[in-house]
Amino acid sequence: MSRISVRGFAVASATAVTTVGAVVGVASGNTQPSGDNLETTAADATLLADIPMGEQAQIQVSSLTQQADAQAAAADAAAKKSAEESARIQAAETAKAKKEAAEEQAKKEREEAAAAEARANRDSVRDASSFSTQASYSIAEVQAMARQMVPADQFQCFSNIVDHESSWNYRAQNPSSGAYGLVQALPGSKMSTAGADWQTNPATQIKWGLNYMDSRYGSPCGAWSFWQANHWY
């Protein structure tokens, strides 16, 4: 049944009821409403039939809209939170990568600086023949020679060995073994490979001692490490 037919049925029913009421009222002596009142009563009956269904539909639509809005808001909030978390993780990874790159670069620069210093030290080493020959040398003069002949990063180790072996006395001789000179070569004549003046020239002795430490222990510091463990080298 269509809305029009329902409305018409409601109007007809209301009219019929009103008419019957009017007849009954006349018979009983009661005053009845006029024709205008009859139309109003019929219209009211029609509205009363329509309102409940319309309100229900409106409430249902409103509820569905609110649910959709709430779901959309929740989805937006979740997407925003996920995006923020992804951005935070990405920022942390980027910062970590930058830190590692900076540390690696700093390490590389330190290694290059050390290599450059080592090259400079090697380039600044003087040969024994570059020193003028003297009749005698003080400890300070002998040490000055050593500083110019031994690489800077190896000098302290070289100095430690000489301190223990001869106390920087280039004429020191061990009466028991015959070891001779600054580095106590045994026998002392071994130093002739560095120069015929090995007995009187500290520079010749330094040259021989440095070559010996490099060839046998890799460096004066290598020789000093061995000396510390064995008290000889």
C-alpha cells in the first residue's frame, strides 16, 4: 500500500470515527465540533501515524553517520601515529648513519695524519755521515744525534734501551762479555758494517743499533718490549 493510500485510509478512518461520535453526541444531547474541527482531527490522526516511523529513520541515519565519522577519525589518528613513528625511526636511522660516517671519517683522518707524521719523521732522519767528527762527545751531544737519526715515535724506546745498556756512554765496554758502545753490540766489531769509526763515533753506533733493532724486532719499540720481558735484546 502506498503512502498516499495509507494517508487516505487514515483520514477516512478518522472522519468515520468523528462522524460516528457526532451522531452519538447529538443523540445524547452533547455539543459536537464543527466541520473545521473534523478536518483538523483527521489531519492530526494522519500526522500521528507518520511521525514515529520518520523519527526512527532519522535516528538510524544519524547513528550510522556518527559511527562512520568515529571510524574515519580513528583511522586518521592511526595513520597519523604510524606516519609519526615511521618518521621517528627514519630520523634515528639517519642520525646513526651520520654518526657512524663521522666517526669513520675521523678515524681515517687520524690514520692519514699518523701516516703523514711517520713519513715526515722518516724524511727528517739524518744519516751518520751528516755529522762532523769530533774528538769526544758529551751525553747531551750524543742524545741530540740520536734525536735526529731515530724517528720521533721510536726515540723514547731507543733511549730506554741505551739508558739500560750504556747510560749514553759511547765508549762503554763490558769487561766480561766484551760488548761495546751505546747499544752494547756483541762483539763490538759488528758495528763496523755501519762505519770504520764505530769505536769513536756515536753516530755510527746509533746507525748500527737502529738498523739492528729494525731488522730483528721491527722497530726500537719492538726491541724495547722484548728487553722488558727478557732484560736483553
